[in-house]
Amino acid sequence: MRKLINNKKVPELKKPVNLTILTKCPLKWQIRDLETGKVYQATGSLELYKQWKPIK
């Protein structure tokens, strides 16, 4: 189990899964890690591991 910043517990899977967003406007997207509170902004890059940058 993982504990989120709101103290809710959620199950952890044995294997990772892909989460995909298909969009014509990537720069409008942000994601938030509910475990750490970190927020990431989409970059518009197609290169793996360069599609999201952390917002400080």
C-alpha cells in the first residue's frame, strides 16, 4: 500500500502500467503526484523521459 498526502492508502501494483494522454495541445497539461505532492508540466517533447518537467 502507498500512503498519499491526504492520508488515504492506495494499492501498489506488482508491475508498472503505462498512462497515456493523447492531445493536440500538450502544454496545457499538468500532472500531480498524490504521494509526494510534486507537480509536472508537459513539455511537448516526443522523447521518452523528456515529456514532463517538474514545476518548482
